[in-house]
Amino acid sequence: MSAAEGQISPELAQFIQQEQGKAQIQQMVASVTAVCFDKCISAPGRSLSGREESCLSDCAKRFIETTQLIVQRFQSKAAGAGGVAGGF
């Protein structure tokens, strides 16, 4: 096996990164769906009530905001570990 055979082309690396991003988004959607459905829907019916729609919307927003906050905190800690004060 030559050195060229062991390397991944930039196009393939970009494709892999895009697919990993898609998988992460799909996983987040599945998590939001499961958590919010269990929290907001007591008895599935033919349609959602106004309360259920509102609950699902609020739940999804909180889930996304919380996820963003966690990512920001991890990024801040990672920057702090690299020599920048993280504030923790």
C-alpha cells in the first residue's frame, strides 16, 4: 500500500463531514421528538390540541436553546484549556 492509497481526498473528507453533520441533526431531531412527545402528549389522538401544540413548540425551543448553551460552554472550556481563561 502506497502513501497515496492511505490518504483521503479532500472531497471525500468533506463528504464524510457533511454526512456526520446530517447524522447529528437526525439524532437531535429524534431526541427532541422522543422527549417532547413523552412530555406533551398524554393520549395520542387524530390531531393535536392547542395545548399540545404549544407544549411541543416550547419543548423543542428549550431543547435547542439548552443544546446551544451546552455547546457554547464546551467550546469556552476547550478554549480555556488551550491557554485562554475560560471563566469557570
